Amino acid sequence: MQRFTELVVAAVLLAGLYATMAYGLGLIYGVLRVVNLNHGGIIMAGAYIGWLLHEKFGIDPYLSIPVVVAVSFVLGIAIYRGLVRHLPRGPAGAVQSLLLLFGVWLVLRNAAYLLFTGNDQTIRTEYSTRSLAAFGLAVSVNRVAVFGIAVLTLVVLHLFLTRTFTGKAIRAVAQNADSCTLVGVDVERIYSLTFGIGTALAGLAGLLGASLFSFNPSYGSGDLLKSFVIVVLGGLGSVMGTAVAALILALVEVFAILALPAYLTGAVGFVLLVLVLVLRPGGLFGQRVLG
Amino acid sequence: MKLLPHWVSRPALVALLAALVVGAVLPKVLGLSVYSQNQVTETFLFVAAALAWNWMGGYLGQVSFGHSAMFGLGGFISARLLLALHLPFWLAWIVGGLVAAAYALVWGHPTLRLRGPYFSIATIGVGEATRLVMTYWEDLTGGSSGLSLPITPGLKSELYWWALALMALVIAASYSLRKSTFGLGLLAIKSDVDAAADVGISPTLMQDIVLLLSGFTVGVCGAFYASYQNFIEPGDMFGFDRSISFVLMAVIGGVGTIIGPALGAVVFVMLRQYLIGSYPQLYLGIYGLLLIVVILFEPLGMMGLFFRIARRFGLMRPEVEATLEAKAAVGGGAADPGARQGGAP
């Protein structure tokens, strides 16, 4: 029972991080109908920016959140304005944008190899190994902090999308871009803003992930697939759906450790991805628009 | 002429035969060094693999990022057969290809109901899961230390002609898959799955057939690669880079055409040789840049460039060009990329 509770707690804490990165991917797909295959690249970039700030300037990873979010936001807007915008919209452009963003990912990965070599890196702070004890459970401080930041981010994002004019405009564009143009919403601006927010979430998730796990230039490819599982499972844009789906994935992954040899646990996410795509391509809760 | 189906044009047949004869006598006439002859063998092999990928990615519009699964499986099955049973290598290749095709059907039959980006991402999952399992399945793959095949003298120069034959078969198959009634069905599926089903084409059956053919051919290519390299290891055979290389060859050359992926494979092999020699740190990024540039400026790759030049000099009638481009276009025109076949999601 003790072990069971530990695993459930571990899964819940992990789910916060998963939800953050998946929401970024889902937001971009929901509004632009573009699968951001570069999601993993931005996650990796976020991890390295946090690491660089910590190594060179001794800035605590949690304090570098604003920097990472700002940089990945700008990077996302640059990618949208410079590349994605020039592709045709709709189904014909779907595969093209997939290949294009894949190319961007290859470039980012190669840049990281050149700058930081292919070695595994970690962000190590003095509280990295510290843990909290509550109800007879020991939980790492870092994991609790990551979970808290992730939940906070999702709440803020939910409020932004439902309570502000711009947020409502984003949801409206997701429903029908043409009608938005008619009522005077600058759709192009909303597109680049959404792409920026989506990549900013990826960058944040990368930074948070880097404070828990080691990473290298290929970091993020597994997270891209996990995000995709969650988006498909949870449906588009609903914060609750994303959170539940993230929890399901985290539970499956964590409990797979009990049933499977260690080397196979990495394959669980991929198998789940294929199963989900085949059995429930509309998501557990049906396809929903943002909000 | 009655011997041939109506869609086989005489010039195409003559061109293929001429290319074959040239390819067959080339090493003798030029007195190619062993090194360059091996390069040509490898090029032939990857032309075949890129064309087989293109049957899925170009003809059906289903871009696969997981073809390394079949490449690796074909390679390891045939290597095991060669080591354990000492079969003649062509028989081992065919068995390897058949196993790869069966595996392709196992994961592909369910996932091919997905369209566009959904299918592509599912294939990333398939490829990575296969790689993980295979790396630890030491009884089949030898784990991370890989498998060595016995080296027989003269094998590599013999394989040159086998590679030429393999490539010729695959080119002929590509041609017939494009021009035959079956090929027109594939084009209909790529343009609009639902409409194709409405006019009596069975997308499920046809996609499965293409997947089987593509999986088999890529499996045979993997098996050939195993014989050719003498040493294979799962990280290379099943690696994501391997899957990407098929995508790149087809995209650089021109997805959906026949000459395109073949040209793309030639360029890819030459480029890789050069880059690995000169800029081993940069080659991944250069492929990425190439992909970005191609998609952004000429989605039909080198073939698109060729069309553009032909148009500039008035060498091509506009209606011919329009048909060619419509056939080759990247991605399908399906109503909703997430929609499943035969109705609402």
C-alpha cells in the first residue's frame, strides 16, 4: 500500500509537467491546424537555456523561468513569421508544415550538438536532492515545485483564454478564422501569438524537465510523442481534458515499472500513442474546441 | 504491343532497358575502383528504398517516419538466416522482406486509417518502439554489439549487379503502381479518401497492399544492406536517422514522382559521403536546412525545379505539367486530416 501511494503521488507530480508541454502542442494544433513537430526542439532549447544561465551566471533554474519563456516565445513567433506562415493552409499544408518543422528541429538539434556537445547534462542545485516528508511519504522538493509551477501556469492560461479579449479571440479563431476576419479580428496576429504561446509552454516544460532529468540534444523527442498522446487522449484545448490525459499517461508510465523490465518502460508511451490514435482518435471526451 | 498492358509506353521501356545495360557494363568499361563501385551499389540500394518509401509517402500521401522498422527487421531476419541456415543470400533477402512486410501490416493496418499528420506521428511511435525493443532483443539482433556476417571474397562486386537488378525491379514497380488502374485508385485515395470510397475503391484494402509492397521492398533493401555491410547493429538499422533518410531522399528529389526520389537518393548518398568526410558535426543540420528550403521554396524538390525550368523554356505543355504536379503534390487533399476513413470521426 505504501508503495502504491508513492507511485500514485509520483504520477500526479509528473502529470503537471506533462500537461504543460502537451497544452502547448494542443494549442498550436487547435488554432492553426499545424502539428508543431519542432515541439521537442523547443523543449530541448528551454532545457539548455536554463542550464546555461545556471552554469555561467549561477541563476537558479526557477528564477530563469521568465527568460526561458520570453526567449521561446520570441523564437516561436520568429518560426511562425519566417517559415510556417508561408505554407498553404488546410490539409495540403499539413504534411508540408510537418516536414518543415521537422527540418527546424534537425537544425536546432545540430546547433545544440555544436554548442554543447552530445554529452548528458543536468542542472544541479543545492536542493536537488532534498525532499519533503509528509504523511509518511518522502517527496523531492524539485518535483513538488515543478508540479506547483505547472498547475499555476495552466490556471493562468485558462483564465487568459476564457477571461481576456485576446484569449477569447484565440478561441474564436480556433472555431472559425473566416468569421473572425469579418468581425475585425487580426487573424494573422492571433496565429503568431498562439504559436508563440505554444512554444513558450514548450520552453517552460523543457526548463522544468531539466531540473528533474538529465538531457542532451536529442532531449524532447520522447516528450513530443508524450505530448501528442495527451493531446489526442484529452481532446483539443480543454485544460481539464489535458490534465486528465496527462495523469493517465503518467500513471501508465509509472506503473509500467512494476510490470515490465526497465528498458521497455520507454516503449510504453509509444505503444499507448499508437493504441490511442487507433482506438480513440477523437479523444476520450470527443473533439472539443478551446476553452 | 499486345503483350504489354496499355499503360506501358514504349519510350519508358526502352529508357529503362538502356539504363540497365549502361549500368551493367559501366564498371567494366570505366574500370571503376572498388571504392567507387561500392558507392554506386549503395546508391542503387537507396534508390530502391526511397522509391519504396515513396509508394506510401508520395502515391498515398501517407508520410512515414517509421520505415526503419522494416529496414532493420529485414536486415536482421536475413542475417540470422544466413548465419544459422546458410541459405543462398537472395532467399534470405526474400524471407527477410516477407517478415518485414508482415510486420508492416501488423502496425500499418490499424494506423493507416489515420490520415496526414496523425499517421506520421503514429509512425514515429512505431519506429521508436521497435528500435527500443530490438536493441534489447539480443537473441535476434545481438544487442548493441550487433551482428557480423561472414565475408566472402568477391561478394561486394557481385552485389553490384544484384543491386542494379533490385533497383530496376523497383523502378518498374513504381512505374506500374503509378500508371496502372491500381495507381489511379491510389491517386484518388490521396486526393480524397471519402470520395474514393464512394466511387467503389476500397481504401483499406489498397492501402494495405501498398504498405505490404513498401514494407517488403524496404525489408529486402535492409537485408541487402546487411549482406553488403557484413556488420549491422540495431542502433543504425532501426535508428530514427534511418527513417529520416528515406523521407529526405524522397522530399529532396520530389515526392510522388518516380524520377524524383531516385535522384534524391543519388544526391543523398553523395552528399552524405561528402558531409561525413568534411563536416561530420554538421550533417544533420544541413539536412534540416535542405528540408526547410525545399518545402518553403519548391515542395516538389528537384522535380519541381525541373518543371520550373521546362516551363521557362516552354518545353512542357501547361496541361501536362498541371497533371504531373497534381499527382506529385505533397500531402493529400483529404477533407480533415484527422478524419477516419468512411465517415465522421
